Amino acid sequence: MLTALATLDLPWSSVQVFQVDERLAPDGDPTRNLTHLRDALGRLPLRLVPMPVDASDLDGAADRYASSLPERFDLVHLGLGPDGHTASLVPGDPVLDVTDCLVALTQTYRGHRRMTLTYPALSRAERLLWLVTGDDKRSALAALLAGDRTVPAGRVTAASSLVVADREAAGA
């Protein structure tokens, strides 16, 4: 999607891209979201604001990143995991209950700790764009669409949301 977006004639010099979440991994690591953002958007004259996951003081880095966030996001793009996670808000992680900060660190999930926007930060979105692909996401998508707050994605709120799902995720 980002590669296609990068082909559009937009006022890129006015665009700022903040990361929603990031794995604690070295710069350039293929598992990092930043690596993929740079590959897709790196040639555009936008302002990319990476999460500082390589800082020695991660809690301080999360606080600094939080202070760089705007009061409102025009758009927040989110994916959906088979377990109903979004960003790095995964089932059972204590970060799900963080309400007093905008950026927090998670426990280990699938081999990595992560830095993520919390629900209060995500609620700054004017619009949410959910991109959901794959039949392994079908039940998570159904929960999201039903407003099921028992899955992490079901707790994200915004003024408006658009869900784009492929045939496999959407089912019949």
C-alpha cells in the first residue's frame, strides 16, 4: 500500500509520518517497520519521524517520542493480527492498560520487545485506516467490526474509520 501511495502526486513536503510501533532491533533490520517505511517512502520529501528504539534509555526515548507527537493525527494506518492485536497492543500485555502516557514499551512478543503508541495516542486520530489481509485474520476482523473490546484492536477509537479487507480476511 505504501509503495502505491508513494506514486501519488501529493504535497509530500507537508507530510509527516510518525511510527505507530517498532521492534527493538538494530537499524536496517528487515523485521523493523522503519526499514519498510524507508524502502517505500524514502525518496519522498516528507518528514519521517522514527521511533528511537536503539536508544540506551528506552523509557526516556519513549517519553521524547511522545512529546514529538502532534495533538491530532489526520490519519492513522493500522493493521490487524490474527489474535486481534494492532500496533504492538497484543493480548495480555500490560501496555493495554497504560492510560497515563502516549508511548510505551511492551513485553516480548514474537521474539521482540516493542515501542508502541498507546490507546490515548491512537485516540488522537481523526481517521483510522485499517488494512486487513489474509484468511487467518477473519475472526479478528469480525471482532473488530463488532466492536469487541476483548480484542486489543476493538479498543481503538477515532472520529471515523475505514476498514479495507481482502476477500480472504472478509470471507463471504
